[in-house]
Amino acid sequence: MDVGVIGVGTMGKNHVRVYSELKRVDGLYVTDVNSAAASRVALSNEAKVCSTLDELLDQVDVVSICVPTQFHHPVAMKVLAAGVCSVPEFLS
């Protein structure tokens, strides 16, 4: 499965690290408004950087939303509109 992490702050970095160690993950994608941070996290975890949320959503089956709380709703709405599952939905 292809997995995306939206936001690479403290929590996002942890999600990327864990996904990079899972055998079930075929492709790992990250995006963040701070493109330099996204690039650093991607490089250290063999992930691919997407410059936009839409680009990431075109590549993945599931995502972790790791943006600050005040941005969860608008990001989640875009994820749902794209037909992508959040990780808890996928695991149930």
C-alpha cells in the first residue's frame, strides 16, 4: 500500500519513521508547507516529497494527518473528497 503523511512536525516525523519500517508499505510520500522540512524527513526515511497536498493524494491509498489541530478539518475534508482513507479507517 502507498502511504502519505501530511505534515512533518514532531508527530509527522514519527509517523514517517514508523511507516518506513513497515513491510506492508510500498511507497511513502510526505508533504508539508515547509518544503525544506519535508525534504529532510523524506531523505532520512527514503520517502518521496510531494509539493502539494493534491499531488500527495493522487499517489496514496491512506494518509496520516499530522498538521496542527486547527488545520485538521480542512485537510480531512480534502482527504475525504479525494476518496483516500485515513489510517484508522484503513486498519478497522
